[in-house]
Amino acid sequence: MAVKAAAIIENLRNEEQEKLKSTFVEKGIDLDLDIGNLLASDSNPFDINSFRSGKDAFLKSLARDNAQVLFNEIWKLPVERIQDSVIAKLPSPETTLPREKPIPKLRPPTKWEEYAKLKGIKNRKKGRMVWDDASKSWKPRWGYQRAKDDTKEWVLEVPKNADPNEDQFAKKMKEKKERVAKNELHRLRNIARRSGKKVPGVGATMTAGNGKNPTPTELESTFHLAKKSTASLGRFEGLLKNEKPQKNRGKKRKFQPLMTSEKDQQLKILGQMYKKAPQVNVEKAAKREIRQSQSGNVKAKKGGKKGGKSKVSKRKEKR
């Protein structure tokens, strides 16, 4: 019984020592560290006998030591505290890793962003909800059922210099539509500047590249392009008088998925090439057979019965 208790105590001590290993790791050859990519390469030779005697324990110990060396180097970097977290500033990576897709290009700044940078204006993030004194409740700053919505008021004060017979509610709605149109114009200008095209002015349309007046086809394509430049791709835009609904032009572009590898694509192509059975489109073959049978029936009806007279010969006999 005493032997069992001593063995249990010894095992507990070993487990505690495993948990409380020192952060100092001694290596014969220093590891090749790339802190920017959080990469550690170990070129030290390992003991084959230890590996054969216990693979799992050996690999866990080796991984623990190499990870400890990597963490020791990370803690030497400058750190900063953000709320309850401590974040280390990683240097630029040294190892160049291959990419399947190109690095996305930075979006060029808008006109307002350039002006704000020139004047030193910094945007402060505003909260979504604000207090509305009229309803005594929290409401959204913008959008549906927003706070301080002047278009929902049941009475409006007529200004001193305004026409007393003027509809102030219609005036408010007109001003709102003008603001929406102005914002849409600025958005289209930013898109044109981003794509490197000529920026249209107020009330101007995009002209042809040769400097001449645009053709009706160019005006029509520009009109439909402007209608489809909304967030819903023009799905909720109304039709003008005598305007026909536009059909979908062109084909949708198909992109390769981001997570598939080039190896899988090549193997798929090779599998299709080396298939023993011929590839037959059953649906296409069935449609072709139906068309041929229908055309044969039509020809048989036109030819009439065998030995019978046609309509033209019967007319000649009557004459």
C-alpha cells in the first residue's frame, strides 16, 4: 500500500513539473524566426531513440519548446494595452508567401476624404440611437422612424418672406428629393474618378470619347447604367413614360472560389480527360430526336397518302 502511495505522489510531482516548465529553452542551434509570420523553423537534429520510444510525448515536448522560444521573442516586442487585452506590434514579415489571388488595391480617397485630410478634420463616430424629446424615447439617428423627422410633422410654420399659399409639406419633400439626388450625383462622381473616366458635371451626361455629341445608343446605355447604379441595381426604380423594361445584357462573370487550390482544378480536368465512358448530353440528344421526329411527321403530312392526288392535280382536273 505504501508503494502505491509513493508512486502516486511521484506522478503528481512529475505532472506539476510538466505544468510549471521554465520559459528558458536551451537549443544547440538557434531557431530561424520570422516574427511577422509567427514562423519558427527548427534545424536541430532530434534523438531517434526518444522518437521511437514515445512519438506523441516527443512531438508534444518539441512543439512546446519551439512555441516557447517563439513566445519569448514576441514578448520582447513593443506592446500596447487595448481595453483588457495586451497586443504586440509585429514587424513586417521576412518570408514571402505565395498567394492565389492578387493583393487587393487600395480604394482611392473620395473628394471629401481628401478635403478632410487637407484641413485636418477627423471623423468622430456617432451613436446609432439618439434621444427624441417629442416622443420621450430613444430613436435611430437616421432611417425609418428616425428622431426629429420634420417630414412627419402635422403642422409647419410659414416663414415670414414665403408665399402664404405655398405648400410647406410639398416644399419639404422636394428639398429631400433634391438632397437625395445630390448625394447620388456625388456617389457617381466618386465612381467615375475611381475608374479614371471623365467626371460629369451637374446636368451633364457622359459623352463619347471622340468629343462629338453622343449617339442615341450611347445615351441609352448611359441612362440604363445610371439606373442600375443604385444599391438594389435598379430593381425598385420606376419606368418612365413609353419606356420598355430593359433585358439583362451580357453574361454574368464567374470567378473561381477563393478556397480551392490549383491542384484540385488540374486533377478535375485530368479526370474528365481520362474518363473511359463518352460524355453524352442526354437532354440535348432527346431534344434533337424529338425535333427530327416532328420534322418527319410534317413532311409526311405535306406529301399526302401514297397513290393519292394532290390538291393542285385535282384543281387541274376540274378546269
